[in-house]
Amino acid sequence: MTSSIAYAGLFSSSLSDADAAAVHKITVMTVLGETLYVDRLGLTVFGNEAFHVAVPEWGIDNLLTDHIVQAIQHGGRFSAEALNLAALPVDVKASDSAYDLSKHRRLAILNQAKAQGADTVLLFLRERNVHDRNMPPGFGIYSQKLLKHEEAYLFASFGVHLFRVDGDSALAQQHPDPAFQPGYKQPLKSAWDQYSAEEKSALELTLKQAIILRADSVLDSMRLSTRSALGE
């Protein structure tokens, strides 16, 4: 299989039985970032509104990485652990836009995975999703103003890629729909400081829960874990 990543189209794939036979230990890296995006599309470009705010205290990447590792372990097919980001010779979080998985970065990640005794790497990377190119990479709230109302959704725009360490070959990938259903029903505001502490906490909890559920669905689809193994 090719080591290139297909960002165009809705192509997704799962781990084959033949490839799964050679998978024993998976290292996991998550880069959804630390920025909350609130983007509101108007009827025209003049009606667009947006604000972006850093929320490193939410710990989205650490939360998701820990959950994925646990889910894979509970699935019983493979062992898993987090990739040691501190040991990487490059800053893997250098950009808060769509993640650029250059060959230099990819090889550094694969080399670190090999140093940890892993044969496979699983990457959850923020991407401008193929389902809706208007959504920014990462996570937040996205809305569209229609003639008589506004439709808003929580979203997490990312791609998932599974690589074999030896040979730098792509084993599987997924590009899940970034929008979470049902829609987001809370009133939208024009700036982060207009939200109360309670509203911020509620949004954080709801978004984290939605991202975890989407990750579980992806892992199940890629045949890396089963929901039944997680007791759901």
C-alpha cells in the first residue's frame, strides 16, 4: 500500500486480516490542538462571524490519546501506548491549522514508535475535513444562518491514519463526518468572554463526550477495538 495520505474524496479503509496479523503494539498520537473554533456562516460573506480561543486547559489531545490507548487495550487484539512526544526531534504541534504530516515529520514519528518497541502508529490529526471544507481543522462550534433560523453543530474535524513502522506503509485511514448530531441548541455568542464559567464548562464536557464517542466509532470501524469490549 502507498504511504501517501489521501485527503481528497471520502475514501476510508479498515485494517485487513492480513495486515492485522503483523500488528502487535500500536503507539498513538493525537493532534487536535488547543484552539476552540466558533465559526458562524452568514447568508453572505459579509454576515460571517468567528472567534478562536486557546483552551489548553481542556487537554483534548491528552484525554483522547489516553482514551484511545485504553480502548485498544480493552479490545484485546493489540497492545498500545502513547507516543512519547517529548522524545521527538521535531515540534509535532507547530501549526494550529491543518496538520502537515510531511515526510520528515512522519519518519520522526515512526522512528520514535520503533524506539518504543511498536510496529504500528495510529495518528488522529486535525484536518480540513473532506465532508465540509468550510469547517476549520480542529474542534468547536460551526453554524450556518438560514433565512429564518440558524443551525449550529459541535464539530471535530480530523483524519485518522494507521501506519506500519517498518516500510512507512499506510494500513488504513478514516475521515469521519466532523459534525455531531443532533445540533447544538445553546445560544451562540460573539466572544468567549460573553460565556459564563458554567457555560464554558458545559461546552467543554459536551464536546469532549462527543469527540470520545466519535473516536470509539472510528476505532470500531478500523477494527482496532470493539465497543462490546468496552462494555457499551
